[in-house]
Amino acid sequence: MITVDKIIKHLSDKFTKDPSSNIGKLLSIMADQLRDVEETFERIRDWRDIDIAEGTTLDKIGTIVNQSRGAATDEVYRILIKSKIARNLSTGDINTIIGVLSTALDCEPSEIEIKELYTDPVDPEPATISLIKLPLQSVNEAGMSPIQFARIIQQTVAAGVRVGAIEMTGTFQFASGSTTETSSTEGFSNDVGTTGGYFGAVYTPGDDPDLPI
């Protein structure tokens, strides 16, 4: 950070190096102005980060990758931009799709699992995938509905590939046998909802129109 003391140190010995001197007071005024410029440049640098940028600055990042905002909040728009960047680089294979989704949801790739349905023993279907493991909590924290997130998934896969059922995993489960043990992440919630597990969900994409996100 620019300070008057740092500036004074660069003066030659012909000048009085005292911040309270006349020249020190003048340099103090200059240091305040330079510090404002320095903070502005630091803000510009920081706001190049998608996770920090807000408002119109985030809109400009979206324009670069050709991702419109629609009615999305900054939080949702960040996910759309990240997934758009990843989709632009996607080759359409399963590992890439998992990478795109984990980037969009800010979760570990191991939390997502995809199954190709052409090998399904009951109802095989060619060119179709099913997400059999997707963290619902990450979707909720992202501020997106399952339908909105399903749109991102469908746009991530290769052309001609259909997305079947999307299973979003929860954490709720009953204890095995009779037990008095409690869990803050798996059982029923308390009165204020600060502990307890949450249910999962299953969504099957249909032909309903795109949401205005």
C-alpha cells in the first residue's frame, strides 16, 4: 500500500524527511490520491474473478463467453457462466460432463455419478445417460431449481444424447435397529431446522419450454 512514509524515503537527503514538514504534508495529500487509484486498480483486478464480480461487471464476463443473464441473480449467473465456459471446452464424454457439473456446483467430482442407459438390463436406451448421483444440497445452495439445473445438464451432453432421470441424493435416513444415537446430518431436524438430514429428489426432463433464467 502506498503511504507517505514510503514516498518520503525515496526523497534525496536535500529534503526534510519529516511527515509533519511542509513537503511531508504535500506528499501526504499526493499519497491519499495515489492510494485511491491503487485501491481502484486492485478492485478491477479482483473483479476479474467470477466468484467476486457483481452486477454489470459480471454481465461483461458473461458477454465474453456468450452467456446471457436473463432474470438470474448474481449467484445463479456465476453458475451459468462457469458451466458455459466448461461447456465450450467440453468434448461430451462422461468425465467431462462430471467435470462441468462439479465446477458449476462447486462440489467434488466424486459426488456425481452418471450411468449410460444402453447397458440397462431392464430398459436399455441408446444415446441416453442418467445421473444416478447428484448432490441436491449443492443444487439448493446454488439457488437453482432442479428444472433449471437439468437445462444445464442437457446442454452439456453431446448433440443427440438424451438425459434421462436425474437422481439428486439427500442425506436423510433412519437408524438401523433400536438406538438412541443422533446425527446432525442424517436424522430428523430439530425445532429450528439447524440440524437433520434432507430428502433427495428425482427429476425426469420433459419437453416443457425453457425457463427465462
